[in-house]
Amino acid sequence: MSQDTNSQLLGVVLLVRHGDRQGFYQNPQTYTATATQITPLGSQQEFLLGDYLRSLYLNQSSPSYIDGISTGLFNQSQVYIQADLGGEDGVIYDSCVSLTQGLWPVTPSNNITLANGTTITAPLGGYQYIPIESVDPNLSVSLEGFTDCNTFTTHTTAFYDSSNFQEMAVQSASFLDSLPPYLNGRSVQLQNMWNIFDFMNMNDIHNATFAQALPPTYLAQAQDLANWHEYNVFSDRAIGGIGNIAGLTLLPSILNGFADIANSTNPLKLSITAIAYKPFLSLFNMTGVTSANPSLAGIVNYAATVALELRQSSAGGEPVIRFNFKNGSDATFVTYNFLNRTGDVPLSAFIDAMAPVAVNTTAAWCDICANTQDRGCAALALATDQGEAAARPKISPAGAGVLGAGVTLVVVALMAVTLGFLGLLTVGRLGRRRSRHAGVVCDLYMRLLRLI
């Protein structure tokens, strides 16, 4: 299907990486991370990105204006925003705050007139306070499906043990051996390649002495190796493979965004999810974007953005998706083919490809990741054990036959109540929209059928 230049833009699902931050360390095996902080540069990158997105999607004179979205004051019913509050210690959330400042800037229209006739403008000349839902990885696996995932760690170890990795280690040995003078004691093993590149990149941006001393080609060489390293860790040959776990747990947020936007009775028009770089790698792999564009098989830049536009063709029929990507705050959007198709892809085709592999519940994540202890899995395992124990007959065989079905139903109900209370039945949005995720696939298909 080709791109329809006259299609109506119904809404956009945005995936945004954070801005520049101070350096930090990630364990090469588990990807657990140390704390870091956003820099003023990072805040500015996100603000400029927000301003760019505003000019594109919230500007009635733009050909990419989202039909019907408010161009003035922020309209909470039309926008949903969530940000990862985990691995990078608030950097992603802080970046998202700066992004919203660019999307919905200060305006004197943000005021109120009191009963006595006095008009009061919001602080800072009309600052707009935009609600952002913080997603704590300890309560939801949706934006960080890779941490504490035992099978993902096994996948990473298998990659390090592979002949492909060993061959690259031999090929890159001379370059890595030349790096110690620039790494302040950090390991130069290929396994540590992400940390090597991040340290060099951070200092090249912020340390003039380092930037002047570093040989001209070294940063590019380090980035090439880091790109190869991270893409192999966060991708998989199978769309539902464990290497794609960072994307698999993100899918419910994407699918829910499309479902809300496609539903004419729902006012949502813009869904924003602020994340680290890992889900980008998995998503590019799962959608086939990197197989057609190998240059994208790597770490995305700060403030990189995927814009999944949901459009209504001028010829009618079901909505279609357009895949746009800009690799950093200084770039502009480029449209890419995906799912082995040319041009815009029907919403149903995206659902058919992605919904079956989406990790929709914490219980599913615990099973896929072989985890019975972390991130709610222990509570799930305990509830299951208690349910099974309560369901065992403790009376005579005759009595058990009469009561067995009733006890089972009661136990199932109690387990559902317990899990719902603990917030463990879903992996997606916390708070006001959590209950929608358990039936996301069925709900999407039913909504789509009503649209066609």
C-alpha cells in the first residue's frame, strides 16, 4: 500500500528517548544500572523536540496537524503521557517534563478570572502543568521488560558465548587494546562495549580536554561496536523471541494507543511514552525496519522519536499506520516501510502481527522470564500456591465431588481479587487506565471490526 498524501491524521503514538545525561554504568549481563542525572543540554534537547512536535502536530496550518486536537491550552482528555521512572533514575521522567514544556509552552491564556473581576495568570507567565504518569518498574514491567528477566539474561550470555561474538572480539581486539588511556580504568572487554561507548560519548560532549585528546575516529569506532553489541542483545530472530522482550512488553501501550485513537467515541489523539533506548532496538527488529534499513540497527540518539501516525485514507476503509522516525533533536522525521510492506500499513495488519506476541500481563512476563521472585512474581506464585492448596479436597471423596466445583470458583474469584488489589494483572498503564490491558487483543479486534 502506498502513502496517501491526502489522508486525515487521526492521532499519533509517540515513543521518545530521553535527552543528554551524565554518565552511568549498566551491568553487561543483567543491564541493571546506577543512578545518573539529566543535564541542561538534555532538557534543552527535549524542549526543542517538543517545540518541533508542536509545529508538526498541533499547528492547524501544518499538513500533519492532528485533526481536532486543541492547539491552545492543554486538553487532558486528548493526551496520554507516561514515562519510565526506572533504570536511569528519573532522567526519562525529567526529559518528558521538558518535552511537554515545548509541546504546550507558557501562555497568558492559562489564567482564571475571580469573582471580584481579578484575572490571575499561572506562574512563570502562564506555565502549563502537564500530567505525566510515572511508571515504576517495581510495579509495572511495561517499559522495562528486560530487567530481572532470567531468560533474557540467558539470551545475553548465549550471545557472549556465540562464535559470532568471539569473532568480533578477535577483530576488535587491537582497537579495544588502544582504549585504556581514555577510559579511566574501565574494562576494555567487548562485553563492556556499551559502557565504553557511553563513557567516551559523555566525555566527548562535556569534557573539552578529553574531546581534544581522543583520536578523531575513536568515538565512531566505539559507537559502531556498541551498536552491534546492543542490537544483538535487544533483538531476536523470532518476533516473539526473548531478545525482543523490551519491545514485547511495550506493545500493549502502543496497541492501546491505537485502539483509543481509532475509537471515535474516545477523545484521545496523542499518546506519548518516554523510554530508554532498548525498546527502540526491539521494535525496529520486530517490525522489520532494520532488516530493510541496516543503518538503524543501533543505539538511537538522545531525543530520538518514533511517531506511529494513525491515518484515515481519503479512499475510506480502515485506518492505516505510517512509521516515522527522527534520530535526535536535530533531525527531521523520515518515513520507513515496515512489516515487509510498502507505504502505510493497515491497522489490522499491525494488530495481526503484534498482538499475538504482546506481553499483556505481569503473570505472562513472570512465565516468559522464568521469574518467581521479582516485580510481583512472588506474590503471583504465592497466590497460585494458596489457591491450589485451598482447592484440594479435605473431605470424603463423596463430599469432594459435591463441593469441588464450588470451591474452585471461590478460589479463582479470591485470586482475581488478590491480584487485582496488588496491581499484578496487567503490565501497562498504572492508575486510571490499568484495567483495560487484560483484554487488549479482543478489544482491539472488536473496535476494528466496527471501523471497517
